[in-house]
Amino acid sequence: MTYAKKDWHQRLGSGVHADAIMDRIVHRTIWIETGGTNMREHTADNAA
């Protein structure tokens, strides 16, 4: 299951620790949008 970037802070507890984690993830990351298709789910659906 994936969560939208905007929901990460709240899911981490919305406190000081969440701030620190988000600073390290968000500010040192190159975001690449690859679309909405999860290839693992797609492959599993086709194999069944």
C-alpha cells in the first residue's frame, strides 16, 4: 500500500520526530513520477 506524500507527516505521528524524518526524506530526494500503475500488482493480476 502506498500513501500520498502529503499524508506522510501525519502517518509518522506529526511530532518532532516526524519533522526530522520528513526533512531527511523530502529535502534530499529526487522525485520521479512514474504513473499510477503498480507493476507488481499488474504482473500478479496477469499471472492469475
